[in-house]
Amino acid sequence: MRVAILGAGMIGAVHRRAALLAGAQVVGVLASSPESSRRAAEQWGVTALESIDDLAALAPDVVHVCSPNGLHVEHAEAALAAGAHVICEKPLSVDSAQAERLAAAAERAKKIATVPFVYRFHPLVRELRARVQAGEFGAWQLLHGSYLQDWLLSPSATSWRVDPALGGASRTFADIGSHWCDLMEFVTGERIASVNAEMTTTIAERAGVAVTTEDAAIVTFRTESGVLGSVTTSQVSAGRKNRLWFEFDGATRSAVFDQENPETVWLGSATSTEILHRDPSTGSPEQRRLSSLPAGHAQGYAQCFENFVADTYAAVRGESPEGLPTFADGVRSARIVDAVVESARTGTRVVVDH
């Protein structure tokens, strides 16, 4: 599998590592400038792309799009035009219309096109999903949680994500709330039907530039079956590095998962509680398949990403791995983000476009 990576920042390096571990050969890289491309290419031992136009001549089997959000459509379309399968970072685009265009292009090209909603690949997330499908939790009563970070807590901290021209109209919710919503729908089988959102920008200026994207958001929602839910997202919560947390309360059992402690989940009923540990010798087939380390040897984000990339490559080879997030899931996420932005702007409940 010959792979090109568009974007050489933190997430590009994560993609490269997962690609290599999956047995791929990374053959090219495009960074934010020709100089940055040459520097990354020298470090990685690959070809430096001067521009996106060089991609066709390289003819990779798979292109990993790890560039800023505003470039996703251009870069993914160039990858498809070059005959490659595509892994594109989320959000798939800065709005749902462009995400739909991209998904349609991938379908016309008959290419595998995936989005790294990688928290699906925690083994215990798959265990919970299997138990939900087996009816263990009963009818849902309440779906709630949060995704909290602190990397933008300081007024001096900034990033391309703060600029709506590069990151889109939503920052915090599109960046991390999208992960939470995807995970909720993936585990519970519920789909968000409508949202009521509030956003806040707590730091008005960063690096001398006025900030117009949100630092935090709170979203309440109803699912298509009428279940009430809520999620709080923040990039200014001191001490919270990457705390994706959820509690899903059913008629017979509840489940709690914390991404910062992914080796266990809490399960509760009216008469008992228990801590379930990840263990490749027990549980659902998917929990076992994705457990690459023995019980007691902590797995985390890196293994999630490795499993996601490996499953994408398996799909390229013609296999059908369970739970692979595709461009259709990216479109779904973009529609939820659009509804959240519109609700926060208008102060009204907004129906999610289906």
C-alpha cells in the first residue's frame, strides 16, 4: 500500500505512524509550504510534494488528508482524481453541502473513503455497543456527557482552528463535539433529530486577532425516538486534557466511559454496580479483535488510530470490517454541526437535516 500524507503537523505524524504499523509505505508528503514539505520529506525519507498538483504523478494507493479543515474538500477531491482511496480528517468540510459533494465524489469514483472517528475503536466501546445490540440496557432514559480540553485556556494560545476561514464557523463543537455525537450514535443506535445550542467565546482576542469561534458549547438534543440528551464541550477547561466522557442511562442498566481511562467502563443497575475491564480473552468478538495488548497493559488513542487505519486498508483490499466510519458518517456529523451553529445563532431549536 503506497500512501501520501497531506499535512505534516501533529495529526499528520499520527497518521504516518499508523500507516507504517499497518504495513504501508509512505511515499510522499505535502505540508503548508514547499519548505515545510521538503523538511518533512527529509525527516520521513519520502518525496516532497511542491503542491497538490503533484499528487497525480505520485499515484498513491491511499491519501491521508490531514490539512486544515478549509482545505479538506480540495485535497480529498485531488486524491480521488488521482485514483486514490481517501482517509480525510474530520470535520469532512466546513459545511454539510461541501461534505455531501465530497461523499458523492467518492461514491462516483468507487473508492474507500473514511473519516477518523477513532474513539469507536476503543475495545470497550465495541463491548458496550454489542451489549446495547443484545438488549442489555433496555429503552434509553437519558444520554449525556462531555468532551473537555484546556489547550486554548491561555489567551496567548492560538491555532489555525481559531480562524473560521480555515477551521469553519464552529471550532470547539466541530472539532470535539463531533466525536462525542458520533460515539453516542454509534454505541446507542439513537440518532439526533433536533438540537438546542448555546455557545460562548470566553477569550475575545488571541495573538492580537478577534476571536469569533466558540471556546465552549452546551447542546441539548432529542433523538428520533424522543430520547433526551445533552453534551458539554470546551477547549478552556483547566486540567482537562482530552476528557471525552459519557453516561448512557437505560431502563435496566447504565454505562459510563471515560476516554482518559479507557481500560474500564462502569456499569450500573438498580441493585448493583460493577467495573468492567478490557480483556481480550472475554467479551464480544469486536472487543477481542481490537484488543491488541494483553489485559492490564493499557491501550489508548494510539491503538485506536492504528486499528482505524488498519481497518481502512482492509476495506481497500476488499474486506468489510465492522464499524468503519465512512464519508457518510462525515456528512452526518457535518449536518449536526450545521444545526448546532444555526441553533446557537438564532436561539431556537433546529431540526437536523437528514
